[in-house]
Amino acid sequence: MNQINRDTVAGPPTTSLRRALRILGDPWTMLILKEAFNGERRFSGFQKKLNIPKQTLSLRLTHLCHEQMMYRRQVSPTHTTLEYALTAKAFDLQDAMYSIWLWHEANPSDVSVLPFEIVHRSCGQRLSARYCCMHCRDEITSGSVSVEHTHPLQFDPRDRLARRNDAAVTAAGDGGADNMVAASLVGDIVCNEILYMLFRSPSHLGAIADGLDLGMSVARGRLEKLRLLGLVEERSEGRKLTYSVLPKAEKFYPLLMSISDWGDRWCNGGQPPPEVRVHSCGELVHGRFCCDHCGGWISRENVYVRPRQGDGEEEGIS
Ligand SMILES: [Zn+2]
Ligand SMILES: [Zn+2]
């Protein structure tokens, strides 16, 4: 554990989001985790569900085991077959997984990425929830959170290398913005960081590239991708292009918050978090999803997953 933690905090202070995305920031990794949350445990099962090359799957599973998100165990004492089980660290990502699910519910695409639905056991209703502050119970929105860096922002040169590799990023996105699923958007580190930055305030291209230590063309490419996804809007102000988030992106905010929070819990190696996020009530942001139907908190213990029912009502939630 120490070894891995030391590795993840070896660089200078960055954001909580970036620390977390060093582990999660890969589209396949997120898709594998999504299937694992949905109950898949077998190598062959992942392969079939994700249609992922064996070699790629094997590398990603090894990565997840190395990061202590998964471990290999025997299916049963009498069975030598191995399966991949999730660790507490992975289960602690539950809010991020609900965010992804809710994102897909709100933004259905032609690709059927949600063959299952999540049901809140307490009220028996299909999951529909808002991300709320555990102190004041008000919703956590981009407008109600302020972010303060506890260290000046610095960048680790390794990050820049990692982020140059956008071929891998688009590979799992099924190609093309239309089919882009939230899980693979999460896997695009740069897109996440741009959104996270723009949620705080609109910025122009140069400031985004500088602020995130990106090459201009990388920044421009990702902004274009976010624009095509309807998450970001581009406006020209004088000779500068200014970017801001569109309302559709707000649904993405709980995902960034829950991943940052997870990063603080698991990726700091005992160090203080690189930033603090404060809710409008004055307390540090600790969010949870709160059921729209019964008002109860959503957690792994009080939800279950079932195959999707009745196509007719698929658009019913909004
Ligand atoms: Zn609050
Ligand atoms: Zn409920």
C-alpha cells in the first residue's frame, strides 16, 4: 500500500481530482469498474460484456489489482477458477458510479449502456437522486461550492506525458462524440480537468492551457469535444475565445465532486489534501446522493440492481 501511495503523491501538489484520475483516468478502467459494480467477476465475463481485447483487459485488471481496487480470489474452496473481487477502496467509489448511472439516465444515447437499473430499497423506486451535502442536506451544485488550494498549483511532468496519449482515450469511447458514454468521459483526464476548472469560472483558451499545463492544441481539441457533447459553450469576446459550462454539464458535477472526495480519502498517502472544497453552509463538502422519492440517503447497502424493465417508461425520469 505504502509503495503505491508514495507513487501517487510523489509529484508536487496537484488537485484531488488529478490524483484520483491517475488511477481511474482511463476509459477502459472505468468501464471495467462499472461492470464489476454491476456484479461481474470473471475475466471471460468482462471480455464478453465490454468486447475488449484480451490483452487490454488483462493489463487493466492487473492495474486495478496493483492499485488495490480489485483482488484475485478463488471462486470457492473447491473451485480453482479465479475471479476479480472489488476492494473497499473500489466500493468507496459508489457515488461516482451512481453519478455515471444518473448521467446516462438523463442523457440516453443510442448505445444501450444501461441494461440494468438501480432501485432504492427503502422506497422501492428506481434511482432518481440529487447529490446533497451531508451537513445541511442542500444540493451540492457548482454554484454552491468554493475550492481553495492549500498549496500553489504545480504540475508533475509525468502528467503531461500521460495526457498526450489521447489515442487511448478515444479508442474506448466507441469513436465519435455521439456515442461517448460518461464512463469514458471520466476516463479522459483532460476533459475532466477542463470541466472542473470551468465550473469555477469561465475562461479563455490561453488561460485554460496555462492553468492546466496543456499544449494549446490539446486544450483546443478537448474543448471542441466538450462543445460537441453540449457541455461547454464557446463565445468570442474581442479577439479571445471564452469557454463556459452549459446547464447540461451540471449533471456531471457530482461525479467530479465524488471522485475528488474519493481522491482525498485514498490517494493522499496521509498528506493533507491539495485543496479544500467548501459548501455554501460553511462546511467541507461531504456529499451523498439523496433519493428524490423518499428523501433517504443512497448507499450500497440500500440499493439493488435489476435488469431494466419496460422499455416504454425509459424516458420517464427527468
Ligand atoms: Zn452544506
Ligand atoms: Zn428512496
